Amino acid sequence: MKTLAVFALVCAMMALVRAAAISEEAAEKDLAAKSHVVKRSVSCPSRWTLINERCFYFNPRPMKWANAERNCNSMGGHLASVSNMMEYLDIQKMIKDATYQSKKAWIGGSDAYELNAWSWTDGTPFHYTDWCGGEPSQADVQRCIQINHSVEKCWDNMFCSEKLPSVCVKGS
């Protein structure tokens, strides 16, 4: 009888250990699945810079604003939208790293669709701005945004026919 009780006890312990192992294995798989879903690393193509989970590219070749947008489109992006001050500072640093200067450049802001209703070519909401004092000016004829204007390195609306370097963006 004692042998039978010991045998039953050993079997019960083995069943508990097996159940605990299965439960632990399921928990590890669940955790791995969750971390796989949560972790999404953004990688940028060569010569593009990762800023704020998006990829930015500085094109030093001067172009008219519309040509610069088409050029960004050909690389799968748009002229850059700017979401906040930190992102703008990072974009300025990217330009300075590439040129050793704070060069003026096109970004994707324009009021071409409706006078004084500024929007981004990539469709993101137009919330953040860094207009220079008195800008935008001559809005009826200066319809595109250049950055790094004046000593303040702020934004200025400019004739879209001017030729400037540009900043592209891709990613959400």
C-alpha cells in the first residue's frame, strides 16, 4: 500500500512539474510574440538619416520646389514635413553635417492649394511652425517654405521658382 501511495505521489509530482513546464513555455512564447509585435525597428536606406522614426535625406542639388518634390517622390518620399522643434533641430544638424553650413533648403510646406492655408506634401497635419518674424510675407506670390533663413535659421515663404537644396522624408 505504501508503494502504491509513493507511486501515486511521484506521478502527481511529475504531472505538476510537466504542467508547470508547459505553462512556462507558453508564457515565454506569449512574451516573445508580444515583444515581436512591440519592437519595430526603422531602418533607413543608405545616405538617409533616421530622425524621430522617419528617414530624412538632404539633397544638395538646387532645384525649384516642384522639381524637388518630384525628386523626393522618385525616391519613395516627399519634401519633408516637420513635426516639432527637436525634429527641426535634427534636420538642421543633418544639413550642417553634410555641408558644414546652415544652408537654406526646401521643405514640403506650401499654401499652393489655398492661400494662407499651409499644408505638407506628405499629408501630415501642419501643426508645428518656426516662421521668422514677419513671415509668411507676400503670401499671394511666395507659396513655398524654405528653412535656415536669416541669422535665426527660421522659416520663410519664398517664390517656388527659386532653386534651393531640399530635404526629403519617408516613413510615417
